[in-house]
Amino acid sequence: MMVSKKPDRQCQLHNVQFYNLLPRAIVCSSFCKAQRKLALARDDGTIEIWNMANAPFVEKTITGGEGVSVEGLAWADNRLFSISLAGALVEWDLQPGKTPCVKQSILVTGNAAWCIDVSKDERLLAVGTEGGYINVYRLDNNEVTYERILDKQEGRIVCCSFDWTGDFLVTGSADAVRVWDVRNGHAIHKMSTGRSKGTDVTTVWSVCVMKDFTIVSGDSRGRMMVYDGRMGTVLETHNVSTADLFCVSLNEQGGIIYVSGVEPIIRLYQRVENETGRGEKVFVRTYIRRGHTHDIKTLATYGKQLFSGGLDGLLMVTSSPPLVRDIYQPFLSAPATMMAADCRLVLLKYVNYLEVWTLAPPDRPSTQGGKKVLQIRSKNDEHILSAAIAPNGRWILYSTESNIRLLRYDYIAEDPANSRLVRVRNTPEHFPATCYRAHFTPNSRGLFLYDRTGGTIHFFTCATEDDNEEEWDHKQSINAGRWLSEIVHLSAVSQCGRYLVCADVASAIVVFEQPPATGKWKRSISLPRYKLPPTAIAIQPGQTRLAVAFPDHKLFVYDFEEFQFVFSTYLGGQQSEALLANHPVSGIAFDPRQNATLVLQNGSNILSLRFGDEAGKVAHQQQEEEHNQAKKARPMSNGEGRMTQYVLRLVQEALRLVSIDWLGHNELVAIQANALSMVEHLPAAFRKKKFGKM
């Protein structure tokens, strides 16, 4: 961790770089066009559902576990299906109001399941298995009904894809691509791929089918082959790479093929008329796209957008023309880091354990870094759903799929090695078995737990008994489901502890209040509903102002005591677009030194925004500085006057930025993932000889 010096009129910035996240490879993905959502699975069994309508962000997370695998994903309207090496077809319950869970699980014939696809009319679902069986199911009336098993083939079925009518299924396996008639269960064509060597089996890793029944496959020889699906003949062969081609995808218009694999380059092939002028069309390589460092495992398309993922764990979104590339890091679901500001501790969440680190003192040189004082591993290495630390550092809580643990941490700053960690066993009767979100109140005497089964928020308080023992007591169960139709994915508590703000992915934002007279939480106000769900919220300390950001870069500040907007605008314009990345604002922190200043987290950028009258004052001051500085900081307005005036400046570019938060009055903490830890555990990248050298 490095602590920057504090120049005049600036704060001290802690660059925390000891968050040693490991890469979590993306193994498969599927795009839902109806809802514009991307589902992707990682190698630890976690499934993430991304909202891609505007700036992409994770909307929901299905936690994996030890030994859990997801080998394929498929959408049927708003229904999500997955398959695993355990030989199960799983439909996930994504109903509003509760966290995703298994709706039904069906064991397929043929042991491990390797591939899945849904027909274009979404009436049939096919699963290919290790034993050479193709299981076909009918999707009617929100149910999954067994239809038939196609003829058994020798060897594993690695990939499958329906044609555009849904009457035929194309599969890839060892040395062959087959076309199946789904209506009678027989294979009508078998196209041999050939082998590069007589003893080396060619594995067909991916297939896709075009509207005219042209089949395109990618195999382990690095070749893309084009077949006539009606005649069962080979039309073209392209030597794309010297290594395996894992994924082949077709764009929405059907004229461009994306292909990639072990060599981390995405190649585009476009169908054009042959030079012979006979009306024949052939595939010609046009462009390449780079950005990944290791094997690319999956490709998905929507419109002009291409979504790719692989071993490096990065989700890359590209589109052209013009070529735009955005990369999203494999971070854990937020909040992944939490501050205990009173004792200068930070809690870091990993897949199956937690770490507590100290922050460098403000009066020490920048070379003085933080130290790890505690590590907590979950029981049986279960995946951690949520975690929280009290502002005074005395209480730590984490939850897995099966249990929840509340711990008391007696931290000794002078001698951290002798600090004591004790599990609190006498928890209240209403303490839930598990929760998907938790946080403490600013005074460390209150605790909110968000129940996974519905829209209930449990509130607990800590009191000191006569024998100086601290005991937690259940005070209230808030029925938030009356106003929030979806699960709460954002929440904030005011510094005074009187207000609780909750926001869900259905765009509802509700303010709850705890009047001193009754001590019971009740709904105070529901904010005007916007067309998109919020991506970040924050309450201004000492005020009743709430800042909210949205995926389309809309940002407003609302005073929920005065029932009026203080500031509202779209972050845009020439100056703003140069600073804003195509990422949502994922973090907001009010500057405690300035009444109308926000610090924003936008991708890998830390931005400072001043609004209203403050923006005009800052712009006037900056005009007296250097000409280029004043030009960048000129306020923008869309004609609505002081309500939309703002000044946006870049504070610092922080690669792999996870979160930002204020520590005291003059210290800003920026937590970044360690770049080395995210690459040192990856296998060796693909290497290609050039000009006789490696």
C-alpha cells in the first residue's frame, strides 16, 4: 500500500494494492436477447448475470462451491438452464423478490453433460453427454418435459447447436460433425473432419448453424470448416491457428463468424461472393480483435456487440465500427471490501476466506504499508455469500449457503498477534441461517441482515449486560418486500443511524426511518422510479441527501427530508466523455470537506465531481490557473441552470479498482486488486514462433 503526500487543497490517498484476488476463468456464457442479459459461468461454479442494456454491471450472482462445475448455459425466454459434469440439467429460479436458487434438477442419460442448446423458437432443449446420448426436452407451460433420446453414438458429444427451424440438431465429437433429425432421432449426415496425424484424434469443440443450413465448426487442429448441412459435404477449410479453436459464434445478421481458442485472438470471417462470379459465397478473414492474454473459452453476440471470456477471467465487450473495447475484471460480487474506519482496518472478501489488514498511519512515509492481522476461512471451504465488519472493528460477520457466523474481534493495535477472535454462539432466536447481504450501523451497535427467502430485513442491536457482556438482540423484522419487488442489491445507512436506504434491480429506491420516539423502522419515502436500476448510492454525512448513479451515467442528488432534487444531470459532453469509461459509476463517496462534492468510481478512474454553485466557484478559480487546466474544468449545463451545473475532474487512474471510501476527514482509500496475483497463477500463455524465434 502506498500513501500519497497531501498537497495543498488535496487529500491523502491510500493506494491499497494488497488485495490478492485470484483469476476466475470464464468457461461458458449465453445471451438473453429478450432481457439483454448475459449469463456467464466461472471455473468455481459461480454464475453471474450481467445487465447489458447500458453500461454492463452484475445484476445477480449464483454462488458456486467446492467441486461444482458449470459446462454450459442456455436461455429460453427468461428461463436460465445450466449443465454440469455431475450429469444434471438445472433450471434456475430467477423470480423477483428472492436470490436465485435451483428450481428443478433433472439427471440426464449418459453421465456427465458437456453441451446444451435451445432451439430458436425456444420449444426444445438438447443436452449432449459423455456417453454419446443426446437428451431432448420440450419446454412448454413453464415446465421441462422429457421428449426423446436420439440414437447413441460412440464417444463424447462435445458441442451441439439447433438449426433455425428446430427440426435438426448439429453435434460435434471426435473426428466428426453429425446432423440429426430430431423428429425421428436418427443421424442423417456424418461429416468427417480428418486428422493432422494418423494417431491424433480431432475434437470438434464448437459448431454453429447459419440460416441457410451452412454449418461452421472449430476443432483441435486449429481449423475452421464449413459444411453444407443439407447435402452433408465439406465446402471450405480454413487454417485459422496452430492451436485448438474452442468457440465459434455467428453474429445476429448471420454474415460474420467469430472464431477463437487457445491463441487469444478473435478472428472475424465474413461471407462474400466468390471471385468466379457464379453466385457462390465463401468466407474471407477480415479483422482480428485482441485483448485477452490466455485461452478464450466462450463467445456470445448481440447486435454489433461481441462478448468474450476465457482463462484470464476478463469479460471483454467489443463492437465495431468504430472499434470499441471494454474490459471488466473478475471481481467478486460487491461489497467485496469493507472499512472499519474507527480502528483503521479493512476487510477483504475472497471466495472462501476473509482477510483483515491494517492501513498505514497518515503521519508515516509512503513506504509504510499495511499489515495482515487476521485471516478467517469458511467452514468446509464453502463460498462466502456476504461479509461485514463493524466500524469499530469489534464485530465480523460472514455468511455461506448453509450457515452464518458472527465473530467478536478484540483487536489490539499495539500487539495484533495477541488479538483475540471469538465466535458469538448465543445469537438471537430470529438470527437467520444465511443472508445475502449484511452491514453494521455507523455506531457499531446495530446490524442489518437481508434474508435470502424474501424481502425481509432483520435488525439487531447490541447491548451491554450487567456483567459487561455484550449481547445481540433482535429488534425488528422489516417487511421491505411491500415496496421492493426485487432483492436489495444496494443499501446505505446514514451517519446518524436514523435512515436506511435500499435499492433493488427493479429500480425501486426506498428510504426507511427509525424515529427516536418509537425506535421502530418504517418506510419514510419511495424515490421517483427511474427506467434503469441504480448502480451506486451514498448518503451524505450529516445531511439527508442521497446520491444515486445509473448505468446510462445519469446521476442525481435527492434530499429526502426536503423532498426535492438538489442536483440531477447526465454525465456527458465533450469534456466528460474524455474522462468517463463505458463502465457504470459503481461507487460514490461524499467529500466530507466540501458540501457539494462527490468522489466517483468509474471503471479504473477515480473522479471528482462538484455540482451547483460550488461548480461555478471552482471553474472561476481554475480559470486563473494554466490555460489547459481551466479548459478541462469548465462547467457544463444542458439549459436547466444550477441544477445541472457540474465540474468533473480525474483524480487518479487506478487499474483494477475495486472500491473507494473515505477514512476520516482528509484520507481517501482506493482498494485495487493486485495485478501480480491475477496473472501469476495462470498457466503459460500461447506462444507462437515468429521469424525463427520464440
